[in-house]
Amino acid sequence: MSSSSDQRRKRKRILRQSDSSLLSLPHLLSVRSLVLCFSFLTFLYLLSRTLPFASSAFHPVLVVSSLSLLSSSSSSTTAQSVQDFGSFLYPLRIENRVLFPDHVLLLVKNDGLLKKSVVDELECVYSGVTVLSTSNGSSGDFSVLKVLSFDEYDEFRSVVRCPLPSVNYSADANLRWSGRNGVFAGGEKGLWLDNRRVNSCSWENVAYAAALDGGTVVVFVKGLNLRADRESDPSQFSCHFGLGKWEKNGRYVLRTKALTAAQEVVRCSLPRTLMNKLDKVKGIRVTIGATHYFHARAHKHVLIPSVAKVSDSGFEGQKKKMEGKYELCVCTMVWNQASAIREWIMYHSWLGVERWFIYDNNSDDGIDEVIQELDLENYNVTRHVWPWIKTQEAGFSHCALRARAECEWVSFMDVDEYFYFPYSPPRHQRFRKSSYVGQNSLRALVANFSSSSRTIAEIRTSCHSFGPSGLNSPPSQGVTVGYTCRLQSPERHKSIVRPDALDTTLLNVVHHFHLQKGFRYMNLPQSTAIINHYKYQVWEVFRAKFYRRVATYVADWQENQNEGSRDRAPGLGTEAIEPPDWPQKFCEVWDTGLRDFVLSNLADLSTGLLPWETHSALTD
Ligand SMILES: *[C@@H]1O[C@H](CO)[C@@H](O)[C@H](O)[C@H]1NC(C)=O
Ligand SMILES: *[C@@H]1O[C@H](CO)[C@@H](O)[C@H](O)[C@H]1NC(C)=O
Ligand SMILES: *[C@@H]1O[C@H](CO)[C@@H](O)[C@H](O)[C@H]1NC(C)=O
Ligand SMILES: *[C@@H]1O[C@H](CO)[C@@H](O)[C@H](O)[C@H]1NC(C)=O
Ligand SMILES: *[C@@H]1O[C@H](CO)[C@@H](O)[C@H](O)[C@H]1NC(C)=O
């Protein structure tokens, strides 16, 4: 068994153990004694800051603290003391602030103790723009708003999202614990001042992520404005590395040349001094320098502001490599698709997908819990917080790097897309064995390419676009069973790629990557496989899509441009208003193929329920 899944297992076991041991405590501890216990452990924790305790000793602290937080509503004094301990325990260091058009993102140093349960205790604080800053923040004109969300981000940091303040308040949001008037989450005065001094970056111009890839580092950056779908000249770019106490002096001491540049992704070699110390590279801040040319002469060198720290995206997977890779994985990017993801993952796991990477752009519909449940059920699903809006192409490049160490093949697809193998008479079978396919057929198909072809590195499958199929509300048995009417001709294609054969630029546009020289793609015949794309679902579902364009190089639905493009809903304007005949739209041919397939292959023989229905019946 791989150690990455080993770790997942361990996590599962810990979860289960703590659940059951807490529930079966023979003497049910009162809230008061838990708090006492908690404060004792807090004391231990503080001791440990000077004594070298093993970090595992602190797991009980977390269990108890979240429990007492849950039960704190029963007693206000308890709630107060827990909050006191909360702010005592967690002085927050804001490392960076990114201003998005509709919110402020704070990157907060995370020592591993900060958990999602804190979100209700944190407040965003904004200073009045007319008031000069005071030394301790307890006086002056402040505006306070609720935190929008909290998430663990990478090995080093968590993200906290704050709303934009009203006019006359500075968007340089700060944080404080609620119930502690005037005391900021910085804890001591010095840290609070540091937090206030953090410069805000604009989302238009910032290096936002960086990942180690062999002897190179791949930096994701906004503001270079490189052309879509083209490789750009790397000679004008360089990478700059900040070592040591970067946060203190803000200087980048090492520099290397860019090897490739395309769209929002720049790849550089590592500085030679760091080559053999890959462990030390993790957490180092990195940014991109760009030389501007004027009449063919270099005339200005600018450094892009950076919130990016080098992370080791494929690290877990390096170990996986030793036991053999997964044959087939999936990368996807989601925003609030909690209700759709269970059917999609269970169905494709049946077809043979073994590992899932879900990049989540700020979902707040509980999708994290659904993903955790699926992982506990051994579907091998991980969620990756990706707070960078409208960066699907860069996110896919990032995911390709992450998946490369673990997967032979990776399918890049959306949560409303389903592989379907239509019935095929024996004489027309290429690439598969029988008329009806069985479990793991998709995996068998790509595995066949792994062994029979050294040059095919991308398998393209065409998509059929399905309409609302006459429905007015979401189908209870799932989309595969509910939607059965579609447009006649297929639209574009989706790809399954070999991450080892991707071009070093990691260039991709609309789910389609550039390959290294010597590799090629092949189109699967429609008689072998097709993707059912449930693109135009019932209005309440489709409406959400208006606000969910994730691609960088595709126009927003709301923007009044490109209206004839096939990325848009033909005939639909730029506003989210239901057209009168929506349920009948996009319906040219009835196609019940996948519905019949699912009902006859996946339904439970005695109850008739589908696997994803069984689950919702249990939890509701
Ligand atoms: C903060 O500073 C003001 C004066 O600037 C002072 O009156 C106040 O007591 C201070 N508060 C705290 C909590 O130190
Ligand atoms: C913002 O400040 C200006 C000048 O002090 C004032 O005239 C205006 O009314 C303020 N706006 C709001 C919404 O408070
Ligand atoms: C999850 O991964 C393990 C090995 O790491 C594998 O045995 C198992 O089949 C995978 N689960 C699914 C649903 O493919
Ligand atoms: C495997 O692929 C080859 C062509 O690449 C094809 O001829 C063969 O039928 C495939 N076999 C299966 C079992 O899919
Ligand atoms: C990403 O999530 C935010 C919510 O935080 C949403 O406003 C935005 O539209 C989403 N963007 C895309 C392009 O998915």
C-alpha cells in the first residue's frame, strides 16, 4: 500500500477512533471539566513552546477544544472562556493580503492548530481611511464585518476571506477575535503592528502559487498578460527567491533564468545552491521578474508582487511511485457543486477511476464534507483549496504536476460530464472487448494504450450536450437518469492525457494540453465512447453556472461579448433570467443510452436504488 493512501487511512482511523472514544466515554464529562482539562492542556502547550514536546501530544487539545466550542452555547461563561483561550492560543500572523474585485483574501500563517471551527470567532476589521493609525487599535474609527470563509491552504498557510468594506474604510482588512473588543488577532502589540503593515497585492498583478518540479520551480502569476494558447519568449523573465527571514526584509537574494513561459505559468531552474537541498526549498518565497523592452533594448526590470511560496506538490506521490502508479486519475475544478459530485465520482469509479484531485474555488456549500465522506469510503479523493478565481488553465497545470507522480493517465473534466460507452455491435468494436462494457472499462481502455502505444499521449472524446429534457426540477435519481434529450451533433472534446508527456510549458486551453515532441493525440470513435455533458440542466441549476465561469480565456456569461460563441448558451442573453421555454430547449434527439445503462448496471437488485441514492437516503 502506498504511503499517501497510508496517510489517508491513518487520518480515517484517527477520525473514527476519536468519534467513538468520545461517544463512549463511560463518565460523560461535563462541559466544565472539559474546559478545565482544556486549560490544563493549553498550559502544557504553552510550556511546550520552550520544551521540545512531540507534536502528536497535541491532538487531544484539538479534539477537546472543538467539542467544547460545540457545547459552548449552553453556557455563556464557558463560551467566553473558550474564546479567551482561543485568542490566547492563536495569535494570527497575516502574511499577505490579496485584493480581489469582490473580496479580500488574507494568507495567515498556520502552525497546524488553526481549524475550520474558528471561522465564527473571527471578524474582519477595517480602519477608517480618515483616521491615522493608532498604536494598539483600541481607539479610532473601525468597521467590523463577518469573515466570509476560512480554509487550510497549504503546508504553511490558511486563507481567510473578508468582504470588501463600505466606502471610507480601507480594504486592508485585519483580523480580530469576536467578543474581545479592541484586541486584534495579532495577539501581542508587535505582531499586530506587523499585521497592519502587510502590503496588499492586487489580484491583477501577483505571483500566486509555486510548485517544485524536479530541479525546476513552476510559478503561477497574474499580470504578465501573455497570449493565450502560445508559448512566449522566456528570455524576458526570471525567478527571484527570497531566503531566510523574507518576511522581515522583503528581499529576493537569488535569481535564475526562466526556461519557459506561457499564459500564467513560468518555469525556472532552481538556484544551484538549492539544487541538493530540496527540503529547504519548500516554503521559500518566489516571484517573477520581467524585463520590459523599448526599441529592442532592455529598459526596465520589474518584480511582480508575490504571495507564492514553493510547495512540493508531488511529494506524497513520489512515494506512491515505488508501488506503481494509479492507471487513471481525474483532475477537476469546482465551485459549489456539492450536490453533483457524489453521483459523478461513484459512477466514474465504477468505470475505473482510482484517484481524484478536486480543486475547489471557494465553495461554501459543504462540498468539503461530501469529499471527506467519499474519501472515507475509499474513493481516494482529495480537495485542494484553490482560492484563485478564473484560473482554470493554471489550476489544471498545477493539478497535472500534482498528479504526475501518482498517475499514468489523467482525465481533465467537469463535474457535469460523464463518460458513456454506447452499445456497439461486435464487428464495430475497436479499443474494447464486448458490446456492453462492464466495471473498470475506462481504466482498461487507457491501460491498453499504455501497453500498446508509446506515442499516444492524449485520448480525445467528443461530447454530447444535453438540455433540460422537459424537467422543471432536479432529477432525484441523478443527472445520468434524469436528462435524456440532447443536441444532435457533438461539441468539442475532452482529454485524458499522460502527464509524463506534457510539454514543459504545461500549456493548456479548454481542457486540452500541449504535448512534448514525439507524442500525439488520437480521437476515440464515437461508437467506442462519448461524453454526456449535462450542460443545460433545469433552470435553478443552470442559473448558478452564470456565476461560475472558471476559465481565464473564456468570457464571463454576464459580459456582453462573444455572444455567438459556443461557450455560451445560444439564444440566451447576458442576464440570469429564465427564458419561458427553458425546459424544452436544446432538445433535438432523445438519448436514453446512459440512463438505461446506469439503471441496468448500477441499481441495487432488491431495492432498485442507485448507489448515490442509497447514501442520501441514509443521511436525510
Ligand atoms: C490604546 O491606546 C490608547 C491611547 O492611544 C489608550 O488610551 C488605551 O488605553 C490603549 N489600550 C490598550 C488596550 O492598551
Ligand atoms: C465618506 O467621507 C466623506 C468625507 O469625510 C463624507 O462626506 C461621506 O459622507 C462619507 N461617506 C459615507 C458613506 O460615510
Ligand atoms: C484507492 O487506492 C487504493 C490503493 O492506494 C486502491 O487499492 C483502491 O482500489 C482505490 N479505490 C478506488 C475506488 O479505486
Ligand atoms: C487495444 O488497442 C489496440 C489498438 O491500439 C486494439 O487493436 C485492441 O483491440 C485493443 N484491445 C482492447 C482489449 O481494447
Ligand atoms: C469562484 O468563487 C467565488 C466565490 O468565492 C465566486 O464569486 C466566483 O464567481 C468563482 N469564480 C469562478 C470563476 O469560478
